[in-house]
Amino acid sequence: MFPHERSLVNNLKDEPFVLLGVNGDSDPEALKKMNEDQDITWRSFANSHDSYDSAISQRWNVNGWPTLYLIDANGKIRNRWLGNPGDQVLDEAIAGLIEEAKGSETEKAGA
Amino acid sequence: MRGMVGAAVLCLGSPFALAGEEKSLEQIQADYQEYLYASYEGGRMPEADRLMDFVMAAYEQVDAAEDAEQAVAALHLVMEMSSKAEGGMVADWQDAADRLSNEYVDEPSLALVIDSLGYVPPALEGPRDEFLEMVAAETTNDEVRAAVCMGTAKRILREDLMGGCDEKDAAQLPGLLDKLAADFGEVEDPYGRGNFATMASRMKYEWENLRVGSQVPDLAGVDGDGVPFKLSDYAGKVIFLDFWAHW
């Protein structure tokens, strides 16, 4: 999944879009090493650095990896997937929400 | 030499023991797993004929079982194997399910079988739901009743995550989660994920806050450099949030 995510980050760098991760490895140090080893340029939360129970994945009841959420510019959850649905599905869903976000910005500017 | 003979049998992939050398359920399961992984790695579906050989070997272990727990484990393996053929080997799956619900409905380890039924091929969804209804109606064992309740709730959440659950399931889920907390809260998850009260409260959080259409709750934490940040720092942008790990 990393190569496609890398290209999303590059191709959409001027768009109202951000890729964020929640990394399930043990602690921030492991995450830092993963970011360096895998050339991961986007920002991730370290899932669990206090205790097992405070882990983000526990609170969000994540039972499979990857689990993916797509959130629109208004903060509404618009898609979620258990497992990678494929590049094309992701690209189209993201592009649609970016168009929506830019459309509502234009409306505001015109009003 | 014995080890080499064993290895040769593994290469041929026969689940049957050589004469005089009965295979244990664990060995059958290991051979089966090896075959399954080799198939998937080669980009193939496991073949029905081969799966049938494994199913028959597992079935022999049901009759050879020394106690109810072993018999349940063997029937569990039959169900697992017969769900892996393309479309599912419905008759074999059903047969194992019938034996479990007729003969072992009060056996505590039935909870492990039920826990594994969250995902089955579409052809087995109807039989799976009937099996769970039958077990729920017949069992007098609290762990088994708890497992049916938990298994059903997990299935609904999973279906919702995979693209949406149906309305009837959506209507019954809140009641199931309340029941899990109230009646079975002290039951421990067999895989160490906490007790059912804790799990039910996480499931409730997901149902109430994380479905498609919900306003996303904020997240706060630290990045790989230990720098604190929040999801809401990126408000106004489209956010693609990936729960990832190296494994």
C-alpha cells in the first residue's frame, strides 16, 4: 500500500487533502524507524504509547489492519474499508471529496 | 528415517496417515494450513478434492476423540476446511454444524467455534445464522450463550464496516451490546481482548461514532518524533486515515 500512498501524497500536495496514519507498532521509536526504513513521509499517530487500553485502535475498535477511513472536509466519515479496496476505488473516492471541498470553497468565495 | 517419511508424505500433501501411523488432529491441521498457504501463495484457490481429503481426515478424528472438547475441535476443523472451497462445501459444513448443535451444545469450547464464524462465504451465511439460532435456543451453558451474543454483534459490525449491514441487524445491535454488558460482562474473550463488558463498550463507541455519516471524533496523540498532534489540526481538508502496521 505504501507506494500508492506515496504517490497520493505527491500528486495531491496542492489539494485540500491529507493522508494520516495510525501506526500499530509498539511505540513512537518503532514508528520513527518504520518511517525512515520505508520512506514514509506522511504523519502517523503512534497507536499505543501509554498502555494497551488507551490505544487508538482499541478505542476505535479496529480489528483488522489496514482499516481505512475517508473523512470529508466537513469532518463527516464518508467511507471506511477493512482491507485495501484497491487503488482505483481509493483514488475515485478521494477525488470526489476533493472536488466537493473545492466546490464549497468556491461557493463561499462567491457569496 | 521416520522424519524423512513424514516429510515425503507432506510433499505429496496426503492428509492420511501411513498404515499404523495415526495422525493427530494437530498434525492434520498443520498439513492443511501448509496446503492452504501454498495454494494462496501460488495464487490458486484450494482444490475441492484436496479439501475433501482433509475434511475426511478431520472427521475420523471426531469419532476417535477421547472427550467432548476434542470432538468439538475436530468438528470445528471440518467447518473451517469446508468453508474454504470456492463457494463453500455446504453439505459438509452443515453436517458438522448439526453434530455440534445436536451433541455438544453445552460444551464450553463451542464458544471458540462460534467466535470464528464472523466471516463465512455467502453460501454459508444462511446455515451459519440457523446454527447460531439453534445453539442459542438449546444451550444451557453461559459461555456458549455469551459467545452467540458476541458473535452476532461482531458479525453485524463487520458487515457494516464492509459496506453496510441490513436494517434488521442495525435495529438489533444496540440491544445485543446492552445484553453483552449486562448479562455477560464478566466473560473473558478467549483471545485476551478483554472482558465482554469492555469489548461491548468499544463496539458501542464504533457503532455510535464511526459509521459512515458520523461526524468524526477527534484523535490526539504523538507522531514518530514524539510531537503531539490532533486530527482536528487538519480540519477543512479531506482526510484519509490509515490504520497501518508493518506486519
